[in-house]
Amino acid sequence: MSHRIVTVLVAALSICSLAGRAQRPPDAGGSKTRTYYIAADEVVWDYAPSGRNQITGQAFTEEAGFWVTPGPDRLGRVYRKTIFREYTDHTFKTLKPRPSEWEHLGILGPLIRAEVGDTIRVVYKNNGHQPYSMHPHGVLYMKDSEGAQYDSGPGPQNGAVPPGGTRTYLWAVPERAGPAHGEGSSVLWMYHSHIDEERDVNAGLVGPLIVTAKGEARPDGSPKDVDREFVVGFVEEDENLSWHFDDNIRQYAQQPKKIVKSDNFAEPFYISNVKETLNGFLYGHMPMPTMRKGERVRWYLFATTNFEVHAPHWHGNTVVARHMRTDVTPLLPMDMLVADMIPDNQGTWLFHCHTGPHLRAGMLAKYVVLDAPGSQAPAAPQRKD
């Protein structure tokens, strides 16, 4: 056999070996694979389901009603969305119940957890009517598990999952996906569809991913040194850019034939379809995060893809975020941060964005601090529908 033939065979075997490795993420050095069954599902979403302003406790004013009340030139508060939902197994027949302590996630996809050293395995099904995917931030993936559609040269890419299709993603969780030196025991990342990112995310396809440091996690992946966790997305849902916008006009406009679409952000109709939400809720409709005095509480905050500049503000208590004590912190597009709180002030408190237009448009919620454990604390207040 000639030297040239041997060289060609060796090269071919090397290419085959590389192709085989491309189907698996690099070894993160862990012993646990955490499997999630997640689908992209179409749902009907109500941004303010009680029909009242839960911040003021009264009916919506004319200004607030601009974003939530249907009319001849407005759609109101109900829209068709596509969101991530978790199922119990690969048949995708039974939704996995969301625990009560995570009901505040609202429109966000299911919480994905991992400890440094783990591998995340997501069995994904697209139940929508557009090609969608799941693209993670922070973790380590090969091209076939990137979940993004673009020309990146030869080799497996497979970004788009067609309607009705399934795909299994493998994401390794190495040290560089966990907290950095000087951070706490856990860090927040996101995942979202990344085929037509702007339309996909505004349709509703985004969710949280939390990574805990090696050796710092409980069996479920949560950090051992934290008593309660809350994830809040400062999510600007621009319905004008959603895949479902035309369907929403046909279904929810009082006079759909008179609606004139526009891409001018200054047009009143356009603005009425920009929903400044906390986890998909407006004007206090997010289920209230509830905690007790003295507990170690960790807030995970993020923003999404639009022209967003947020200023999360906690009334009544303070947090440590970005290595400083504060009660207001900046949040830029696709920004992710961790804020630690040890509440010392009992009561029901406002939590909102301090950016003026977002405040007026309903980016407000409430949270509850009960008395310390062991005390005769009252039950958490209930929302009045």
C-alpha cells in the first residue's frame, strides 16, 4: 500500500472520529445527567387575568386600560403565544405540574437546573406551527446542540426543529458555566428559540437555567446555602413582532378589518401591543413571591431581546447585586443577574421597573415578607380578583 493511500485512510478515519465526537458534548467531569422533556406549545395567554389593576386594587384607569382593554383600535390583554412547557416523559402526553413555589414563573419556560460537572439532556418537541429550537446560554454544547440557525461552515448544525419534529440536546456544564470567583453559589443563564430570534422570543419562547457550583447543590440542583429562590424576567413582549400577530388581530380585534399594522414604534396601535411584563404579567398579576424575615433569598433577574433598559426596584428591603448593596439595579437587553436578599422588613411590598414608560405600562408586581419562622405569622395575603 502506497504512502499516499495510507495518508488518505488516516485522514478519513480522523474525520469520522471527529464527526462521532460532534454528537456528544465534551466531558464536564460530572456523574449526573439531568433529563428534561420540553415542548414548544401554543397557548392563549392573558396578561391581566383578573381584569382589575392588582397594584391599585381598583378598576383599570384609562391610561392602564390602553394596554389591557380591547377596543376598536386595540387587542387588549389576551393573545395567542408559543411557550416552552415541561412534560413527564418522551411521549409528551402529560404536562409536568409546576410546583406552587414556582407559579410566579408565569409565561417563562420550565426551570432547568444543573450542578457544575453535570450534563443537561433536553428531549425537545416542536408542537408549534413554525420552526423553533432551544438555544442555551453559558453551558457547553457542540454544533448539533446549539439550537441556532445560521451558516457556520461544514459539519452538523441542525438548528431548526420543524413543526411536529423532535430533537435531543446535550449540554455539558463545565466550571466556566458556574459561578465565577467572588460570586455566590449559583448563577443564572437563559435558553430561548434562536431560529428567527426576535419573532421567536416575542412569541414567548424563553426560559431560565440555573447552574450551582460543584459541591454546593442539593440533589435537585438547588444551592444548599439558599432558603428561597425566585426568577423574574423583565420581559417586554412586542406582540407586533410575534409569529401570531396576524392571528391575534383576526381573533381578538373588535374590528379586525379596520386595523392598520405599522412598524412605527410611535404609533398608538403599535405601542398598545408592547407589553411590559414581569414573567408575562401586567399590573400586579404575577403570583407574589413569599418569604420570611431572616431567610436567605436569591432573586434571579433577566431581560429579553427588545430595546429594553430596565431598573428593578424592591421596596422595603435591600439586596446585594453586582457586588454592591442596593435596592435598584440596572438590567440591559438579554442581561442576567443574581441578587441576594435577607429580608428584615415584614409586609407586602412593591417590586417594579423604575423606567418611567415601563412603570406606566404595568411592569409592577408585589412580594411578601412574613414574620420569622416560629412566630405566629399571618398567612400570605391573597389577590382579590
